[in-house]
Amino acid sequence: MKTLAILLAFCLPALATAQPTNSFPLWADGAPGALGKTEKDIPTLTPYWPESSGAQRAAIVICPGGGYGGLANHEGEHYARFLNESGIVGFVLKYRLGSSGYRHPIMLQDAARAVRTLRARAAEFKLNPSRIGIMGSSAGGHLASTLLTHFDSGKSDADDPIERQSSRPDLGILCYAVITMGEFTHQGSKNNLLGKDPPPELLRELSNELQVTPQTPPCFIWHTAEDSAVPVENSLHFAEALRKARVPFALHVYQKGAHGLGLGSTAWDPSKRHPWTGDLVFWLKTQRWVE
């Protein structure tokens, strides 16, 4: 079981499903820094809508894991449909990958653009522009935590109205996330993101536990103590940094569970989901994101 979970998290290209037909590109005329014009060069968002159709809904950008080399469907679509049950719109981000020749800051650029896009199109999508969050697992958790600590307020004089929007998420959800580029990193994610020999200053910049400030958004963080792929210290150190900065957070460390477990053994049977799912819904209620 442990080996299977790690394979799900890090060996995902063969497991990916076809791109849904309702996906849309983040840049209509091609993404900045694109190396080509194929599907792997076009970052997209795929929306998953809850059954309720009210206005001013919360939305969460979901960054699947995969070691910056693939994208795990069970950490994308599955999460989106789970969030739909609480009335939250899930937008799964297909960001560019190290396995396709991309390096930082391209991935951060894609995540920031996703948040800006939802704010700019909030009226169209019937979203609350003050309730735009980000969620990520494993390497996708690193991407999410990077935006949580490296956001900007937008460019007020930009010709593109999307670029005028802030990229700051209103909250973060980090699932067995890679946080650091230091001692406890996941080496494959680090290599795919930064290459084989990144300069020390870049390693520090993208060790996100070192970049937390009082302006970092509130976070829900969970991990398992027996995770052998991404050590639990990633989450512990990030939570410690949030506490020192007086940023609200919830931290859950579960004794059992291998890396990459997603919602649990059966995604669509709530009785068989991992307890983190119920803990997250409880926390979202305390944040007044769900009823």
C-alpha cells in the first residue's frame, strides 16, 4: 500500500486522464515563457461546479502533486468534487512542469495567474473575489505554499485587466506538502523545479518556511508521521513559522498513512475517506467559507 501511494504521487504521467473539455487557458494568446505550443506548454484551469448555483461562492485553485514532473488526477479532480460537496467551486490548475523543460518561476507564474484570473472573472463565474484560496498536495503543495509566501498586489497600470488583480490567496490548504528546499526536501521535486545545481539564495527563497510573514494567509496543513517520501518536518516547520508570525492555522499530523493518499481509500464513499477531509470542512466552517 505504501509503495502504491508513492507511485500515485510521483509517477503520474501514465495515470493522467484526458484534458476535460471545459478547461480554459490562463493566457488567451499563449503563456509567457512557453517553450512551444503543445498541450504541455499551455497552462489551464478546469472548473468543477457545485450543484448549488448561488452567487458569491468561494473558489479554490487546486495544484495536483507529481514531483513537478506529472499531475495526479486524484489530487486534482477528486479534491475539486469533494470541495463541491461543501458548495465550493474547485478549479484544477494544469501548471507547466520540470519534466517538460520548465523551471522556476514559471510554475509560480502559472499559479499566480490562476488566482488573478478568478478574481478578474469573479462576476462571470459568480465567485466572491475575497474568497479565492489555493490548495496543493506534495509538489503541488510546494507550489501552493510558494504563492502563499510570494504573492503580489498586481500591476494597477497593466493593459491586461487580469494582471491588475492581486495574486494573494485568501487561504491555503497544504496536503503532505513539500515546503522546504533544504534538509527535508523531496529531491525529485527540487530537481524538476530548480535543476541540478541551484544557487544557495534560490534554495532559501523557495524554502517557504523561511518566507512566512504576518501577511501570509491562514492555512490548513496536514501530513502523516510515517510519510517516507516527504518528511513531516516540512509541515511542522511551516506551521511553526506561521505561529511565530501570528498567522492563523490548523495543523493535523496523523500517525498512519503513506505519501500520496489523497482523500483516502475510496474517494466517493465519505465513510471511507481519511479523517483530514472532515477536519478540513470543520476548519472551513470556522473561516466562514462554508455553512
